[in-house]
Amino acid sequence: MLTSQRKKLILDALKRDGQVLAKPLSESFGVSEDTVRRDLRELAAEGKLQRVHGGALPSSPAVADLAKRRSIGSEAKAAIGRAAAQMIAPGQIAIVDGGTTAIQLVRHLPIDLRATIVTHSPSIAVELAEHEALEVVLIGGRLFRHSMVTVGAAAIEALSHIRADLYFMGVTGVHPEAGLSTGDLEEAYIKRALAAHAAETVVLASSEKLNAASAYKIADIDAVSTIVVEKGTPREATAPFDALGVTIVRA
């Protein structure tokens, strides 16, 4: 069997089953596990899957740069943002992550809402400039341009004084076994710290992020209380999270 044929079969199996394991693949193809692992490495380098111990998971297209991410599922992100915005009650303190879906969230906040928004995203803070009833707390640090958020020790230190009611987390991958993930190590650290300083974490997840994984783990899935998805997300995509007790909100 040609390498190109094996790779196509691997991607077909990944799409069908949601994961692949090197040992069963090697037995099916009649090749060594080393050969399969080489195929997986090459596919991972092409951005077509995310390698994990023993095999691979689907990779998320959400690791693209900011300009490209703005064009992915814009209507779905607007619906998710609208539903998430309705979760913030007057008087609450909410942490809002960076990213294109989070921008939709703050755009749907009522102009007269009296609450506190904590963010490490300058873009989010600018979106809220006209909301005079809102208290906006901007966390400083080193600017990570890929997502337009601050990261690093200074940002994490600033969080030590904050206790929020809600944290609206943006991710590139949400998987029942691999957990929450993102494409940058420092982003993973800051997201984990943000979650630790909120009573409840809500993940904003357009459909391409579900059952997918990225290189850097943020937390296990049990760190999440709620996942907000677009209305048309297939039930089979959310069923694994339902089974784990995570609340699914369809926007």
C-alpha cells in the first residue's frame, strides 16, 4: 500500500471514529507501528491531525491566524456570543477571554448593563469603551498578537486579586478525553489561571472545535460547567459532553 493511500485511510478513519490508534492501524495496513507513526507525524506537520499518545485526534482549524479565524463560522459565533451575553447578570464579575467569539459576546451586552468585565484582551476592552455602566478591568502583560491577548507572569500575577462569577473561555479544541486545548503554551497557562479565578467556566465552542484537539492542554473537561454551541450542532457531537454532565446551551 502506498503512503498516500495509508494517509487517506487514516484521515477517513479519523473522520469516522473521532480518533485513531497506531497499533490497530499497523495491523490493518500490514506495516510496522513505526511506519504508522511516521504517517501520523507527517499528517500532523500538515495540520491535518493532532498526535496524542498512541495515536491521533482531529486537529482544530481554529489555530489559524486572527484574520482567518474571523471568517470561520461568523454567523455561528454571533449566535454563540448572543447566548453567552445573556448569562451575565447585573452586579456580576465576568472574565471574558480574547478571540473572535468573545468579541461577539461583548457586542451583544446590553448598553445599560451594570457589571464588571475582566479581560486580558485589548480588543475586548476597546469594544466595551461605550458601555459606561460597565466597569472594565484590563489585565496587562506581554501581548500575544496571534490572539490579541496578554500572557506571561505579569498577567497571571494580576489575576491573584480577582474572584469572578463567570469565565467565558475561548479554545481551539474541546474533547471529552483530551480536554480543553489551544495552540500556544503561554495561552494555555493564562487560560488555566483565568479558570482558577472564576466560580464557573463557560466554553464558547463553534462546531469545528468540538471533539478536536490542539497541541497544548488547558484543563480536563471537568473544569467546564457549560459549553455554548450553535443551534445546528449535531447531537452526536455534543453527546459525549452530555454524558460527562456538562450543560450544553444551543444558541
